[in-house]
Amino acid sequence: MRGNQVVSGLALTIFGTGISGFMGKSYQGMPAADPFRPISVPVLGDIPVLGPILFKQDALVYISLILAIGLWYILFRTRWGLRIRSVGENPAVADAVGISVSRVRYICTILGGMLAGLGGAYLSLAYAPSWQENMTAGRGWIAVALVIFALWNPLRGLLGSYLFGGVEALTFRIQTIGIHVSSFFLAMLPYLLTILVLVLVTIRLRQEAGAPRALGVPYDREER
């Protein structure tokens, strides 16, 4: 309805957090009946060090790799990707050449919501096969930060997500090897890293292309 998209997004986030807690109360702490389990790729899974990291993961991890590569190809190597980027940069020009701005934006928003839902499914069916209220623990905002870090490039986003995940895994490893550090400080590390990366990227954005110019700006063709 061409309202402020930042305010609308915050409202939907708060609403989603509340309704998930309300509807999931009876599932609190229950283990998933049929979670995703690691699938070992023959031969490749036996490679020292890299094998367990890359080729002994669950199906959603493999799907995420395919999605990142596929989305990069679509965005930067296809006509449909050119339309998406043009709608994000200058919707008035895209509209002038016959591209339906509303249709492209609705399709991308719906597909983006589906991918976000897939991320939530990973948390409750693979990462920690159960359901807890607020189990995302702010990771959705980290995903937004990763998009900025990646300069809207899916492959960079993939690398950034593994960087964040690696730091999060490192915090658990530090505790298991007996290094005495506050667990609260360790829990903060991935988020501190994200803040640091965002500061560096913000400095870099002064020299490189940043966010799409029309990102979050409602389009009204009557104002064109």
C-alpha cells in the first residue's frame, strides 16, 4: 500500500515473533520427530579436514550452495536478473521500457520470504532439531547485515554467512578445549564481528556501488 517499508518490516517482525511464540507454546522444547540428518557424499566425504566440513552435511546445506550459485547466475547473467536489478536501481526507467515494477517486486518479495522461511526451517529441523521461542536469536538481522556486507552479491553473501557461522562454531570449540572465557562474551563474538564488518563495508561503500537506489522506496508510476 506504498507505506514506509522500514516501519512495515519492523511491524511484521514483531508480529511474527509474537504469533510464533503464541502458536508454538505447546511445541516448546519438543524434539523434531524427523529432522534433517547429515548426508555423506561418497569419496568426497572421506577427504581429510575438508571432507567432513563440505561433504558431510544435511540436504539444506547442499541446497543453499546450489541456491547461492543459481541466484548469482540469475541476477548477473540473465535477462530476468537484469530486470530485477533495473527495478531496484531505477523503477521509472524500467517502467518506461515496459517492465511491470509491481509484478517484479511482488515476485522477489514472495521468493525472498520463502528463502527466509527455509532458513527458519534449518534452525528447527537441522541446527537444533527442536523448537524454542525466539530461537533465531537475532540471526535474521545478521542475514540483513550479510546482504550489506556482500554488496547484494549472493556469492559474497555465502562467504559472509560461513564467516559468521565459523566464528559462532569457534565459540563452542573454545569452551570445549578448556579456555576460560566468559560464555556471555563468546556469545557476543559473532555479533561483534558483524558490527566490525559493517563498519568496514560502510567505509568501502564510499568507493563501490552500494544498495540499489530504489531499495525500500515505494514506486508510484503517477509520480514518474
